[in-house]
Amino acid sequence: MTDTGKKEPVLRIRDLSVSFATDEGNVKAVQRVSLDLFPGETLGLVGESGCGKSVTAMSCLRLIPSPPGRIEAGQALFRGRDLLRIPAADLRRVRGNAVGMIFQEPMTALSPLHRVGKQLAEGIRLHRDVPRTEAWRTGEEWLRKVGIPDPGKCMYGYPHQLSGGMRQRVMIAMALMLSPEIVIADEPTTALDVTIQAQVLDIIRGMIEKRTSLLLITHDMGVIWEMCSRVAVMYSSEIVEEGPIADVFETPLHPYTEALLESVPSLQERRGRLATIKGQVPSPLHFVRGCRFRDRCKYAFERCGAEHPPLYGVRGRLSRCFLREHEDDAR
């Protein structure tokens, strides 16, 4: 597990709030999210679809379309500079070079009009002063590293000619080939079958250098356990729990985290129906008063409907639940 105690974060997200203007109103996609990513660690960001995980990550590189998206407040500090406010030219030097990204759906992230090799080589030459032939060779070598059987042939292919697993391997090569300090992997295995998922995760784990930090976004608690040293749990646009992976899995401090873990299938336990989380996620157009999880929580009491809980610090962890108030380290 990564020792984060004496290290400065390589990425420090502070009070990030993002909204989207829609015909129905203003959707609050991310609200006051703060995260630290430390050198060499793998931080998992987990939660149900629509909770704000991908928006949080993409906002750091200003990849949210504007309009309708708008970063309302917050900071994303990398090397002491706020990525949300630096000039566009400086941000282009960061994207792909210092911060690589593996997108959720490579078919939409890769250009359908250009060969794979051209896209890899252009990504290299954008940040490195090298001849086209050298950039092409480097791209081909990285396709070999990520396990593509015939990288020379793949370089001349178009994305639509590749399988989903092959396209995701191309995305991994593009994200890692410039040895970035940070890699953001946004649901990198969502569209893949189970066998290919395992292969892709093995590639990411094997290719990440010791100094490289990985922010892994997923809704799969099994992937979080396998890949991460620390985890942050999101629900309804905000962080509800954060802590070391072993501690969170052994003793979750938030009822939502507890419910997520209870719904994970187990090979050891033979039981009937899988556990589910009752109710619905509240609409980001009109969040309920008080705790956003209260209508689905088996521990809810009167105060949960009247006040919005803060993040309590409990034994070096965080939990947004009134049940942890008297355990707060600050008390």
C-alpha cells in the first residue's frame, strides 16, 4: 500500500463543483469534491453510474463541453498550477504528456478518419521533437507492449477495424507512451467481456511505472479491490467516504459503502437473491434536503432529513454520515 503520509500530492482537487445547463434546469453533476492523488499510488473513485465520477476526472483536464457544462468553483492543482485556470496552450502541453487519459469508450475517443499509427505518431510528435519515422516506430513498439499480436498491421488499420479489446489496448498505449506522471483511467473495462477485462487490467498494472499515479474510475468494487491502494466513494455528486482500501472493505464507515459491498457477489457464500440497494438515486436537478442517501439508508433517523452531513475525519478516513460525528478526530 502506498505510504502517503510524508508525500505531497501530485494532483490536489479542491472543492470542485460542476454543473450542466439543460432544458429541465441546472444539473449539479459534481459538488464540492476534494481529492488528493499521491505519487505512485492508485486511487479508486467508485460509485453508481451518474454520480459524478467521470465529470470529476474530465473537469481536471477541462474536457467538459462548455456549454452546456460549467466549472462553477474549485481547483485542480498539478505542479502548483491550477489546471482549471492555466492558458489553453499550457493545458495542451499537459494533456497526454504529463497527464494521460484512458477513456471509457475508445471508439468515440479515437478518430474514425485516421489510421491508428497516424494518431499514435501525432500524439508523440505533439510533445516530442522527433522525426515522423521515429514516432511511428515508437507507436508500433507500444502496441507490441500492450499485447497487440501484429502491431505493424494494426498501425495501418482504422479503429472500426479493431475489436473492442484491441481499441482499448490502443488507448492504453496512447495514454502511457509518453511516461506521464498521472494516468486517469475512466471505466477502462466497461464495454469488454470478462476475459478481456482481466487482460486490460493486467496490462495497466504492468505498464504503470512506480512513479506514475493512477486515478481509476469504476463502478466495480472487485476492480477497486484488485487495483487500488486507496478508494474514494461518490454518491449523488459528492464524496461520501474515503480511506485505505483494506480499511474501507473491512469496516465501511458510510451506509452507502456498506450497501455497495453487500451487493457484491461472493463465491464463498451460497445464497439466493443478491442484495440490492432499495430506492432511487435522487435527481441532481433537485437534491433532497438533508442526507442524500437517507431514503435508501437503513440507519436513517430524524436529523438525516433536516441537515446535510459534513465529511467527518475518523481515524485518518472520511465519512459523510452523522453516525460518525462522535468519532470525528477533530472533536
